[in-house]
Amino acid sequence: MDELSNIQGKIYEIRGVSVMLDFDLAEMYGTETKVLKQAVRRNIERFPDDFMFELTRDEYNFLRSQFVTLETGRGKYSKYLPFAFTEQGVAMLSTVLSSDIAITTNIKIMRAFVAIRKLLLNPPIDKVSELQNEVRELKQRLEEVFTDYNDINEDTRMQLELINETLAELQVKNKELNKPRNPIGFTSPQYRQRNEE
């Protein structure tokens, strides 16, 4: 597994595709970069642009600035720009470099490319993103609850106003009902005087 990780560390994203560079491949195959390049040039018809391409100076300088691993060892002060091999190009190298070590190494490299593709299709679950999504869902749910709560408060407030209006009307009616009545018939002056006090 450690060997697979080591190979994956030598797979770079250039021009939107995953590639391996000639000096890394030469090291893995146990040959010189110059020998690998000569074998490729002798069989250039096997390496169309989607199998292999030569990096531009800007691409190479950018890659060197991004990855410290390219700063040391082979490829640091390359006179020639490196070849970048796609997965199909690496597979084609095994037919050009037909040594036993090239075949064994190619199998490992193919497994590394497959592992990267699986990783891209099924990325590991990011716990922070998962928590952020849960918090976002909780906030949304709380907002819905508060909206419902405010709607209930508005309904309750309206009902209380109606109750207060009804109570006010009942008090007015009650006053009218409890108002002293004028007696019917003859009343003595003393009775009138007592009611007025």
C-alpha cells in the first residue's frame, strides 16, 4: 500500500488530465530518462497527443514551483522539457520498454491510476462539511419553527383582541342592565330622594 501511495504522489494534474513525468517513470523502471525518451521517440507513432505530450516551459516551471518533490533529484535542471504520459501513454510504455521490471512497474502504475479514479468518484466523507450541512439544516428548521411560532402569536393576538372587544361590549350591556330603573307607578318623594343619593 505504501508503494501505491508513492506512485500516486508522482501523478500530477496537467491540462486537465492525470499524468506521470518521464523522469519519474524512468526512475521507477530503473532506466535513465534519456533512454526512456529515446525509446519513445523511436516509437512516436504509438504516442498520440492524448497518450503523451511535452510540457511547455511555463507548465514545467509552474509544476516545479507547486511541488517541492520536483525541486530535488532528477528533473530539477533538465536541459529538455519532460514528457507527460497519460494513463494510456504509461500503458503503451510497457510495449516500448519490454523489460520485466517495466511490465511489473506498469501493473503497479495502472493500479495507482485506478485508485485515483476511484477516489475521485467516491471522495471520502468530509466531517466538517457534514457538520456544516447539519447546522444549516438545523438553522432552517429553527427558522421554520419561529415562523410558525410568530404565526401562532399573531393568531393569538387577534383572538385576544376579539375577546377584549367582546368583553367591552358585555360591560357596556351590563351597565345598561344594572342601571337603576325608573319605578313604575306612584313613588313617594322619600324613595326618589334615596335613589338620587
